[in-house]
Amino acid sequence: MKITAVIPARYASTRFPGKALAEIDGRPMIQHVYERTAQSRLVTRTIVATDDKRIADAVTQTGGEAVMTSVNHETGTDRLAEVAAGLDADIIVNVQGDEPLIDPAMIDAAILPFLEEPCLRMGTLKTRIKCLHDFLSPNVVKVVTDNFGNALYFSRSPLPFFRDKWKDLKDESFCSGKLLCYKHVGLYVYRRDFLLSYAVMPPTFLEISEKLEQLRALENGISIRVVETEFESIGVDTPDDLVKAQERYMKRNK
């Protein structure tokens, strides 16, 4: 099976322009993402999709593969679909370009169900929430799943609500596992044909309300398989996030 990982990366990030080229241990962040993605056991090809030549050059100068895409895409999925349309691939993996510490095992875990279940069209990851701050933060997307591991809903609000325990929520309850809840990890796996149709579906009410593109699939009756992972990466959205990623990187590589 041909499995291609595509890493969308643009220069004009609203909160952190040029973050793809911000350095961690002397190398641009996009290079870290590319190299870690290429270490996946199941991915057969890795590509960076960008609208900026500086990002493309940073990838190709170190032996990676990059393709230039339109500057008019509103979402990473649109950029992903443009590349996927020209690929000979069965499965497309969307790896976020701002996840420099992503573990290759996370990518493999998300792909694995697609090798075993031909009917799956879309998948992603979740990891345990272990502190009250993350549970309450609108910047941390939560997900709930059914007994078969398929997403029921994604939200920026606390999910589930824990009605009878709301006033007594503490970090200890999350760390101990007394309250099981999960944050969504923004890595996606698609059947290529489904991705191309998904990208042209019109935005939906819940998607627009929550600003969460994956809700478009749920509102159109598409199941999303959600695999639990013990690994946790750091999404770099701001300069402060970059500092955290740099600190964790140096700690891992002492």
C-alpha cells in the first residue's frame, strides 16, 4: 500500500509568521517535522507542501522533498488536497508542520487501522488530558468517542461536562484517571479518494461555530477513527510555544 505523508507549511501564520523556519537546535522547525515523519515505519513517501520558496528551500537543501502549492488556500486540508490530486497513493497522512517533536510511532498508530479495515475513510489521534488547565482551555480541542473508537464530537469546550463533579475538578482527578477525558492530536489519515471529495464539501454549521474543520466530516455522516496514543507533542503556535518545544527537545537529547 502506498502511504504518503504530506506536511502543509505556510509562512504567513497569523500568530507566528515564519514559524516553519524558526530554529530548534540550529535547524528550522520544518526540518525537524520532516525528518521525524520520514522515520515512520509505514510511510513510504514524505512531502512538504508550501506556498513559500524559503520553506521549500529549507527542506530540499537537506535532501527532503517539497512541492509548491497555491497561495490562496484557506486551510491545510485544501493545500493537502492539491498535492494529493497529483499523487499515486492509497493513503494520505496530514502531519502538521508545527509539530517538531512528533513521534514517528504516533503516525504509525494512526495509520494501522487503515491497513486492517478497508472501509475506514478518515482517522486521527487522541491522548489523555492530565491537568485541569488543558480541560478548560479553548485552545485544547477535546474529543469523545464511542465504544468502537469512532469520534462522537470534537469541541473547544470541556468535554464531557462531568455534571456531578464540576465543582470539585482538580488536577489529581485527571492524573489519576478518575476522570477520563482526551485532547485531540491534530494528525489526520485519509483514503486519498475520500480526501479529494472531503476538501470540496461546503463548510458546515458546527465546523464554523467551533472553528474545527474535522466537524465537517461528522456532520456529513463520515466516521472518524480516533486512536489513543501515550505520546504528546507540542504544537508551536506562538513564540512562547517555540521556547517550550526547544526546552523539551534539549531535555530529550541531553
